[in-house]
Amino acid sequence: MEDWLFYSLTTLLCLLCSLLLRARARSSAGGKRHAAGDELPPLPPGPTPLPVVGPLLFLARRDFDFEPVLRRIAREHGPVFTYAPLGRARPTVFVASRGAAHRALVQRGAAFASRPPVTASSAVVTSGGCNISSAPYGATWRALRRNLAAGMLNPARLRAFSPARRWVLGVLASRVRAASGAGGERAVAVMEPFQYAMFCLLVYMCFGDRVEDARVRDIEATQRELLGNFLSFQVFSFLPSVTKVVFRRRWEKLVSLRRRQEELFLPLVQARRDAGADGDCYVDTLLKLTIPEDGGRALTDGEIVSLCSEFLSAGTDTTATALQWILANLVKYPAMQDRVRDEVAGVVGAADGEVREEDLQAMPYLKAVVLEGLRRHPPGHYLLPHAVHEDTTLDGYRVPAGAPINFAVGDIGLDGEVWNAPLEFRPERFLPGGEGEDVDLTGSKEIKMMPFGAGRRVCPGMALALLHLEYFVANLVREFQWSEADGEEVDLAEKLEFTVVMKRPLKAKAVPLRSPPAATLAAA
């Protein structure tokens, strides 16, 4: 009912606003010149925005798949183009080629390293943009990122969480066994145990202790509801003073979810504060962090909640999604699964026990499978939008200050100039002699694929994500024989949620190959 009321009330408003803003844009564009007197170059080409239909389509269709539209625009207008679903008053620049992405993100990394202004809904969940994902490029962002990357995610600290990974592996394996039944006769819907296992691990790394299962479930449910409504809450990006009123119940839901987050997180934060913990977990580092751009003040409780929420979401759904895509291909192509299992057995041997983290370095085919999974099925097909502080140019086109700039991760990884048969799942391409042998995931020299982004904003958790994917893929293949169940053939069609997931989630038979692992956190 809210939606239909909104469409009725805003159709005329969209038309009036679009006409006024387009007239204003034409007037200001005619007068925009460089200091030297030259006219600024034009915006990148793109389709003419529809003043009413565009905004309504953008807001009405939560499940609308924009990717085919964007690919068509790139074919018609070139790899750097403008698309304005909310009207030309808010143009969005898209970059769909690896060369242009490298020129922007690496060669001119500082200029393209900022973020667009936070939206009304984002401001609620990020404490006004005070997290690593949404903070503008500057001293605060550098302090937040350095605290995570050089502190929490440095190699020594990651090794300290090895016992937690062994414990979570035991939790995951036991859940798969329970779901598959005696002898593995039942198909297992893998995404739920994957998400729960990753979430348990990230909660431990965030709060420094095993949190009781009921609290973990409550935190996970709240996080999942926030992420599940991510697209729905984007309505507040458009005329927030109006949409907050028209979509009052939706706004109240957002505020209520944020309040619930604080109720769940703050007792755990306070427990670390009372204990005087000295840096064993993410919260400990946040309690000691200061904000350089604001007089060296400490983080507020709300900002700590936002950063913890970001840590949990960024490391859970992306990893679980990538893990499901990789396993789906190993189920679809059993010979690849057998090759991984043989490689694992050749390194670890036949003795009981999990694949250890130090064993992973001797498994090139496993690494190739993970990389091919990230190339062919990146969890996000677009990076979080970048922005520039002031008007600049890219490939001869004007890029306005503050305008969202989106980079097509999915399409860049399918570039036929780099990859042979790019739509096929071929791990061998990352072995010696393959076209991906020398791939650099940071993109510093050349971008061939960029599942973690590139340049100044490259994902700080890249090493952690690769470790988790290699570790869990190796152990899941070692512990179980995965195969298609009757009536549950693997379907690699995609669907956009918070990440790009399988439209038909993977359900597969998991026949145990070994006795249940005894690894627990206490034993470790």
C-alpha cells in the first residue's frame, strides 16, 4: 500500500523536479568553464534519462535486473558512460573496461578514492559515514582502514585466530553431517551452514570470545534483516524529506533495526571495555582508536557499532557466497573436485585431521579453483561506488564531484581479450602457462580481474577472504564427497541480493569420507 501511495504522490513531483533540475543543469553547464576559460568536457555519453518513468522504475522494481541494461548501454555508448535512473540531476558514471578502471583506480588512485555523500538510510547504519566502506577519502578513513588492515588483519594477528577457524570448521562439518543424514542420503542446502559458520568466526574475531549461540543467532538475524532490506531502504536516496514521510513504516523499521543492533552489540563492547582488553579482537582496537580529524577524540559507541556491523557483514556474506559458487562448480564438474581432493591428500596424507593453514601453500590447483571462482562468480558485480572530490576527467569525459562512479567487476573479469572462453569455469587458467598465471589481484600493474577492487580502496580483507576460501574448500572436499542430488541439478543462474547469489541455491549430497573431526576451540 505504501508503494502505490508513493507512486501516486510522487509522479507529478518527479516530473516537476526533473524539469526544473534539467533546466538548471543546462543553464549551469553552459557557464561551466575552467579557470583558463575553456569549457569543461562533456559528461560521458549515455541514454537520455526519462524524467518520470526512470525514477519510478528505479524505486518500484526492487528485483529489477539492471545488468543487462548496463551492458547494452556500454555496447551503444562505450565502456565509460553515464546512466541516470533518477534523472540527469544525479548522474552516475559507469566504467566497464579494465583499462579505464586501471587509469582511474590505480594511475589516479587518490583522485578517485572518495565516496559519494551518504544517503539518509546509509547515515543511520554507518553513523553518518563513519566506517571504512563509506567514509570519504581523508585522515579519518585512513585511520579506520589502517587500524583494520595493519592491526587486526596483519599476518601475525590472523595466525592467532587459527584455533577459532578449527573450531568453526568442526561446527560446519557437524552441521553438514546432521543435515545430510546417515550415509549422506539427504541433499544439503549449503548456504545456511556456510553463513552461520562464517558468522560465528567473524563474531569471535570481532568480540574476542565465543558468544553464546542465542546471542549469535540474534545478531545474525538482525544483520540479515538489514542486508535483506538493503535495496528497499534505497528509496530514501530519493527526496528523503518526502520519502521518510510517505514510507514512514519502512523508515521506522530501519531505525528499529539500528536500535536493535545497538542493544545486541553494546553489552559485548562494554564487556571488553570493562575487561581492559589489550587488542586481542577488533573491538579492542576500536576502543583505543582516535579520530584525527576531530581533535583526536575517541570513537562513540554508535560508531563502534557501525564498524562492528561492517566487519561482520563484509566478511560473512561475501565469503559464504563465494564458497557456495565454488562448491557448486565442483559439484557440477566432479573431475575438478577429484583433482582438488587428490592434491589435498598428496599434501596432508591419509591421517585424520583437518587441512592446516600452513598446508595450503603447497596446493596450487586449490588456489586456482578459488581464483577461478572469484573471476567467474565475484560476490559483487560492481564495487561500492567511488567518487571524486572535485570535477575531473576520465578518458576525455567530465566526472562531476560527488557523482557515484561504478566499476563493472563482473564484466571486467569476463573480458575476452584477457580470458579464453571467459564464460567457462577453467581453474587451469591460473596454473603455469595459463592466461591468469601472473594475475595481480591488487591491480597495481594491470587489471585482469578485480573481485576485491583496486587502488586505494582495495578491500583490506582480501588476504583473510582468500585464506578462508582456501581453508574451507580444502577441508569440505577432504571431509565429503559432494554430488548432485536427484532433482537438484546445479543451476548457475544468478540473482542479486546483498551479494550476487545463486538464483537456485545449491542443494547437494554430501557423503562423509572420514570420521567426524575432533577439532574444537577448547581442544585447540
